[in-house]
Amino acid sequence: VELVPFEEQRDAGLLRRWLHAPHVSRWWGDPQRELAAVLEPPTGGAHALILADGLPVGYLRWQPAPRTELEEAGLSDIPEGAIDIDLLIGEPERIGRGVGSAALRLALAHIRDQRGAPLVMICASVENAPALCACEKAGFRRVRTFDDGEYGQMWLLTAHARGAAPDGR
Ligand SMILES: CC(C)(COP(=O)(O)OP(=O)(O)OC[C@H]1O[C@@H](n2cnc3c(N)ncnc32)[C@H](O)[C@@H]1OP(=O)(O)O)[C@@H](O)C(=O)NCCC(=O)NCCS
């Protein structure tokens, strides 16, 4: 598994298809809105295509968690500069084969190398078992649940961003 820089012109069509796939839109929400967000490069972050066996299979983005969204979700204890990750595996036949967790590990290693962030976080629906499992395999730990107005009950998962996590991952 590799992460390569996302290129709007080359990759927008692929992403549009992925965002419309039912297994993705169930968790990511409105494809039109998400596509517009994806085509604006993340402020202070980055986004990437996920390649498996050299082929594009998914998308991963990280950026500083917007303060107002954290406050609204009751997550005001998340430190300033914490990095929030979103990801999807768009090709249904590639799900559940370790690609998502491998991509998360790569992103985490990259963010740690940059040494700017105090914490890395992911929010996943309490009903999204594959996402929770992939995050934990990548070294994230469940912190607590919270109510996201739009997506319902979510788990907040975090990983240390400075140096190795206590378990060495
Ligand atoms: C969430 C997602 C990124 C995870 O990527 P992935 O490549 O499928 O993840 P992995 O294969 O690394 O890990 C998933 C784990 O969940 C397990 N799993 C799959 N379906 C499951 C289910 N219904 N219940 C419990 N566990 C499940 C898999 O077996 C795997 O664990 P294993 O390797 O120990 O067998 C991917 O499934 C996806 O894109 N889903 C749609 C969009 C989405 O939910 N995005 C994330 C929002 S936070």
C-alpha cells in the first residue's frame, strides 16, 4: 500500500465515482458536498490517493481539526493543532483486506515525521465496525463517544502524534 499526492485533474472522476458508491456514501454523506470539499485542498493538511498493488483504490485526507466543529461536537478538550483524518476505500472488492489500516499507518507515520501536531484523531460512527477495526489495527484507541448532529453517535479515536505510541506502534 502506498500514498501518492492527490491530483485534482487526474483523480476527480475517480473520487466522484467512489463518493457515489453506496458503501461510501452511507458514512461520508452527500457525494456532491463531499466532492466539493475534496476539490479544495485541505488547509494546513494534505490529501492522497491510496494505491494497492500500484492501483488507485481509495482516498485519505488529513488536516487540522477546525476549532468550531470541535466545539460544536463537545470536543473542546482536543488540543489546538490536532490533526483529523478522513479516509475511504472506494473499490468495494478491496474492502476488508488490510488496505485501510495500512494507509492509516502510513499517514500516521508521515504526520509524526512532521512533528507539528500534538494528536491525531479520527471520528467514526459507532455502527461502522470495519472503520473502528481498521483504526484500532493502525494504532488508534477509542476515547469516548459523542453525538455528531449530522452523523449520530460517533467514536472519537486518537493516536499519539509525537514519537511512538506507548505500545510501540
Ligand atoms: C473504513 C475503511 C476505510 C476500512 O478500510 P479496510 O481496508 O476495509 O480496513 P481493513 O481491512 O484494514 O480493516 C477492517 C477490519 O474490519 C473487519 N471487518 C470488516 N467488516 C466487518 C464487520 N461488519 N464487522 C466487524 N469487523 C469487520 C475486517 O475483517 C478487518 O479486520 P481484520 O483485518 O482483522 O480481518 C473502508 O472499509 C471504507 O472505506 N469504508 C467505507 C467508507 C468509510 O467507512 N470510511 C471511514 C469513515 S471513518
